[in-house]
Amino acid sequence: MGKVTGFLEFERLNEAAEKPQERLKHWHEFVHHLSDEAAGIQGARCMDCGTPFCMSGCPVNNIIPDWNDLVFKQDWQHALDTLHSTNNFPEFTGRVCPAPCEAACTLNINNDPVGIKSIEHAIIDKGWESGWVTPQPPARKTGKRIAIIGSGPAGLACAQQLARAGHDVVVFEKSDRIGGLLRYGIPDFKMGKHLIDRRMEQMRAEGVEFRVSQNIGGTVPAKKLVDDFDAVVMAGGAEQPRDLPVPGRELGGVHFAMDFLPQQNKVVAGDRVAGQIKATGKHVVVIGGGDTGSDCVGTSNRHGAATVTQFELLPQPPEQENKFMVWPYWPVKLRTSSSHEEGCQRDWAVATKRFEGRNGKVEKLVAARVEWKDGQMREIPGSEFTMKADLVLLAMGFLGPVQGGLLEQLGVAKDNRSNVRADTDNYQTSVSKVFAAGDMRRGQSLVVWAIREGRQCARAVDEFLMGSTELPR
């Protein structure tokens, strides 16, 4: 390593961010990447630990110690090459990944882990600023045509890898813009959409064709793709939201999070959204304590909500995990997002019993406190309470891909969670020459897992078509 005693000499430095009162005034990113010098110092904190658990903690197996060392030495272009060798889109993960690599960092056993995510963010931003991220068109074409359904991180990663292998790749997207959940779901203040646009330009130069407003299994028969292409990859999302079937669910003002968030993405992009769901001046209750719920909090605050409350069904996790018990695995602990810092009342072990309102509009929420014992939940007697709620956002996760349509037309087999059944060796479904990757195969997951599956699926497709492959896993 470049600085053997760096982890003893330097403290972790987090990325700078605008103050909450300032960033609430706009929809732009507010986290700034580290300076070259600061990133180098953070890279010096990487230990010569022998076994880099950070790499196994990372779903794409980023070669983290190597690019930490290269950043310490200020060899940024080689650091970028090393980063890109395992991750097609580090500008996405460097912004929205929860960084399981840092949880697995050896330094995390008894100290603050290396700021791996912040170093990744700095590398890729410097790469774009320096003009080092350029198209990599194939040296030869194979004549094989591949259709990819879905343009989220799994579909884009798969498309880029296959195009670089020389195949003709067409990406089909049902929305009016490319990007899937990256485009319509993740708020612009967490990840600017220009990041998707410039990757699209790179991929177009590499030979990828993008077709939007193409609902495969809806307006476009799925069989047409099977007939017209040598291979088909299903890389859609797990878009079936978990509902809350309680009395009053039908009242106006009770919405799924993914009806709420994409509308704001469209408005920021310059679209007019008729009847947009707005939190302005309302008492907002977000049900669900994950990332989607946090995004609803940040969006509601930017709308100018009167109050924002977030409920979680599970008990409040500990502020600090027992590292000796859980390291190097992802710990369950209290996590406070930037959106929570902007203003939010959080409560745990709360179950919503019903919604009440007048004239078809929700006005209040009735809930009760619960306790968990031996994995079973029970309501605490006498704990029922009522709170004002003009807007309720359901952010309780997703059950799997939307059933019918595409899945029904192709007739692919499913697992016991209603996902498309395919293993991680060849990613093939039960239907000849049809593959599946990402959330449609594994269920609701992270952007970094989608990139991993897209890359591995591309290798499987290349080997299926050509008999052998040089694409990495």
C-alpha cells in the first residue's frame, strides 16, 4: 500500500454537502465529491489487510484496494480503468449505493471504515471531467441481434457489455425516457439525470440502439422479440408494490410511493404533469422505513409539506451495531439519511389500522403500537392513537415483477416469490433463448446488484450465442 500507516494517521473525511435549509430550495445534487488531495488521503487509510473483505462485500467485486492505492498516488486514470473493469456505471453507485463494501472494511472492526464510496465518486467524476470516459466500440461485429427489455441498471449494464462484444443490441423501455428506476424513482437531488444521458451517448457510439415507449407484452407482443432477435434479456424491475389493505385505503390522498416520486422526476425534467400529487402544505405520513420512504420524505419537504412523519413496522434498530458479532456482513442499525436530516418525525413499531376522512379524502390515520416477540407481532393494548394525515405515501417495498403481460406472453417459469426463475450460472429462463437478470429475477434489490447481474447475464448470453466468451463475470 502507498501509506502503510495511513489508517493510524488519518481520520475518515465525509463528503461536503449543502446545509439542509439551502438544499431544500432546489432539486439538484447537493453532495460534492472530495478534492484530489482529500481523496488521496482517504485512499491512504486503506490497510494492507491481506484479505480484502471489502471486495467480497461489494456485489460487483470492485478491486477496491488497488484503486485506493492509485488515488493515493494520484494516478487517477489508472484508478478509473481499474474501477471500470468491474463496474460499468460507478457514477450511479458512487451516489446511491449504501456501500456494503464499507461495512466489510477491515478497519470497520474497531474504527471508521475507509470512505470507499466517496473515493469511487471522486474517481468517476474526475474521469468525466478529464475526458477519459470515451466510447469503446467493438473491433468486429458478430451479426447477432439481442433485445433487452428494461433500461434500468441491469439492462444498461447488460447492453453495454454485449455491444462491446460486437453484438447488435436494442434496448426497449416502456417509459418515455431511458433509465428505469434511475430515471423515474430516484430523486434528482440524489442523482442527476444528466448522468444517464451522457452514458446513453457513450453507449450509442458503441452501437446500442434505444427505443422508448415500447411496452413489451402490452403494445408490443413479446413473441415478436423472440422471433426477431437471436436472444432476449428480460431486465425489468420488481414493480409490484406491497399494498396496505386496511379500511379507508380507497380514500383520495393515499398513494403508492412510486405513483408520487416519478411525477416529480418528470416535472424536474420539464414535463407538465396533470393532477400531480403534491405535499405542499399537507401533513404527510410515509409508511415504510427504507430508501423509498426516505425519498418520499425528501421530496415532500421540497414540496413544502406542513409536517412529515415516517412510520416503520419493525422496532427501532440500535444506533451502533455489535461489530464483533456481525462484521463483515451488512449490519442492522439505525440509519439517518440526508432526507431525514432535512426534517422528519420518525417512529418505529407502529402498525396502521385504518384511514379516515370526509368527502372521499383522507384526513387522519389511526395506528397502534406493536411489540415483537419470537418473530411474532402483537398490538399493545391501549396503544391506539390518531394523527392528522392529508397525504399518505405507501413505501413498504415490492413483491416482485408485475404479473401478466410480458411474463404471461412468454410463459416463463417463476420461483416461489413470483420472480422469473433463472440461475446465476447461465441466467437462462425456462424459455429457449430468453434470459433474465436484475430485480425481475432476484426481486427488489440494489443498483449495484442490478449492475452485477447485467454484467454476468451478458457473459452468459455471449457464450450462448458464440460458444465461448471473453466477457468478465
